[in-house]
Amino acid sequence: MGLSSSLYSGVSGLVTLGTSMQVIGDNIANVNTMGFKGSRATFQDILAQSINTARGGSQVGRGTQLADVSSVFEQGSFESTTSPTDLAIGGQGFFILSNPKVENSLYYTRAGQFHVDQYGYLVNPAGLRVQGWDMETQPDGSAEIVGAIKDIQISNSSPPVATDQATLNVNLDSRLTAPVSTATLYQDWNSTAGSLQPDVHFEYQTTFNIFDSLGTTHALTVYFDRTSVAADREWEFLVTIDPTDDRSGGVVPANAGMLMRGVIQFSPQGQIENIYGYDAADNPDPAQPVQVYNTATDTWQAATYGNHNYPQAVVFFQPPGAGWSTADPSAQLVEINLGAHVLDPTVSPPTWATEALTTTQYANRSSTLFYDQNGFAPGFLESVSVDNEGVISGRYSNGRIIALAQTALARFNSPTDLAKNGANLFTQTTASGSPITGQPLTNGLGSIASNALEQSTVDIGTEFVRLITTQRAFQANSRIITTTDDMLNELINMKR
């Protein structure tokens, strides 16, 4: 009875060690597989057999059996690549993938070898789509995720953006004490003449482009001149566009193209103190805000203030629907930032706060210090980048850098119980628990490294040691069978 049992004990050892060799072989075969997690086979003894001894009852083991084959989810090292869509996770998270051909099919992987397919989706080599959130740019320039987790799709084009803020900082020469023209800039403007504003009618001008809602560029020109006021710290300005671009339908053709006029008062130190407009009688009134010209009625009216408390001009690059109104869908509101903003638009007279970069009046020649605007022409995708929070940004030919999407990550309470599906994919099981999803750098999900892939966690040296010990253990178990066979032969030969 005992000898035959030893045969089965040896067989159990051969079976389990064969499985162990299979696990080791799989590990070694995947030593260069990106994102691969090595497995480990563990064993346990088989329920022992009770026997009687001189001391009483004892037990004898009956061999071994496989206890578990589990993946070892440890952090792998990163390999640098040249593709920005190659992503590696530094932490416990998994990328979430979906099969577009099978509804509600979710897979999880650590292998971040992704690319953008012909439809703009971010996919793995098998065509499974990476999951994440769309991102939307907020008025303050920040980007926030919107909606639910979905397939990440990267837009190949950037739509045009209409300019709604134009910034202009100039230095106006304080050594000039008299206006170039006795008339105001507004009075000298004539859109029907060959020269809209002759050089003899202003001291300085600067021009830069803005964009309408279709992405068409329009030249915005701002004129500056001294006023006739005795004080030497006051300048008037006139904001204009090409009269042929002005579609507001003015009743006085000569006035087409004028958007805003006003006066800047400087402190003795050359900093802005006030910005205000002229009333209809051309008398400076500090209690009045900057004036916007209404070509439809040939009158000036008070400018409203935009989101950043700058006065805003009303531009019609398309004919208005009915009359002249800031609420008209055709109206394009453009904040004019000269380097100062109103602290409280509801208070009259307004109090102006000077900004770090501002219009000045110093004893240097008049010049443009800085100009900018926030509109864009249409653009096409040139490149993408991914930051450590998994935010995917597109760089477009029009100069825009847009946050498009953010990758989603998932983790599990028991990742070793995930089911392997091949192709570096895992699926959820009852034992693994439900996925805990979120944004990178939250809930222990880890960070994202772009231009990198996580290497296999297999240690080739460790596997070779296991290979040797498993081989020796297999040989030893085989000796149990051959030795037991010899002993049985001796028993049989005793009868001869």
C-alpha cells in the first residue's frame, strides 16, 4: 500500500512541476513583451493519509498539487520611444480599452503602445479604443473634462476662433505737447477718401490682425494723437478697421470703419490714470466711459465692459439682422485692452487699474511695446502631446494648442485575480472586484509618461534560477517513480 502511494506522490510532483515549467517558459518567452506581468506558480501539499505508529496516530503526505498561478503586478521599468502616443503608467492603474465591434466590452492593459487610426481614435495595435474624457476650454483658458468616459477621438482640424480680446501696449512720446491736427481723430476720419487718415492728422499708429468667426483676417488699426487740452498728459485714440470690412450698414459712408474712440490720461510718472470717451459735442467727460461708434445711427454710445473689464467694441463683419445691437448674432464684441481695466464697471466714474504690461507715456519715441489677440484661423493637426495627467493636447497649424481629451485609468482591489485574455489584455472577474476608475494622479492610479513604454516585469536571471530548481525537482520526483519501481521488482523477485 505504501509503495504504490509513493508512485502517486511522485506523479503529483511531476504534474505540478510540469505546470511550473510551463509558467517559467511563458515568462521567459515574454521577457520583451511590453506591459507584460510575469506569473508565479505556487504549490501546496495534498491531504495527508492517517497511519498508526507506536506513538499513536500519525499522518503521511500524499504528494503535492498546484495552489495558484498568479500574475505579479509590480512596477516595470520604462523604455523611451519616439512616439508621443506611447504611454506608460507609473502606479497601480490600467488603461481602459473597448472593442468597437462588441457592445459594452471593456479590457484593461498596462501596454500603452497606442496610435491614432484613420478615424482619429486612439487605439492599440489590435484596434481597441482607448477610453477617456473629452476636454473643453473654459473662458479663463483652463481645460475641464466634460461628459462621460468614451472612446478618445482626436480632431484633425481646429475650427476658427473669432477674436474677442485685442491687447495693445504702446509708448506715447511725452515730449510732444501739441496735437498734430486741430481736429479730433474722429473728425479727420474719412472712409470715402483715398487716405483714410492722412499722416498729418495723427502722431502714431499701429496695425495688427484680428479674426472673424470664419477665420478671415481683418486689419485693426489704432491711431493716437495729442489732445488740445493744456495739460501735456492726455492723448486721444481711435480704433478702426478697413471700411470695406465694416458691414454694420452705417447711414454715413464716410464714418464706416470706426469702432471706438477715447482719451487716455497719464499720471506724471507716465502711467494710465483714466481712459474715457468723448460725448457727442466732443467735450472730454471723465464721468463717461469709452465711446463706441454706431455707424447705423452716426452716433457714439457708451461701451459696455467685457468679461475682463475692458471696454469692448462692436464689430459687424456680417450684416446685422435688424439694426445695431450687441445682442445681434452677427455682432462680434472685441475687448480693447490698452493695459488697464476697470475695477468695478457699475461705479461711475470708473476707477482704472494699471496692469504690469501697459501703455505708457515716457520721453522716448512713440512705439508699439506689445500686441496680441486671441482669435485664430482654421488649422490642421500637426502633432500631439500627452502630459503626466494624461491630458492629450493637439498642436495645430494655426498656432493653437488645444487640450482635447484625458485618458482614464482603472485599478482593482485584487489585480492578481484579473483574467488574462491574451494580447496584454485583462478582464474583470468576480474575484478581482469592480474597477475603480478616475483621472491619472488621483486615487493611487498613478501618473502617465509619454514617449515611453513599460517593459516586462520578468527578471530573466530569476527565471533561469527557477528553471534550474524546477528541473532538479522534476528529476528528483522522477527518481521516486523509478526507485519505487525497483522496490516493487524486488518484491516480485522474492517469490522466485
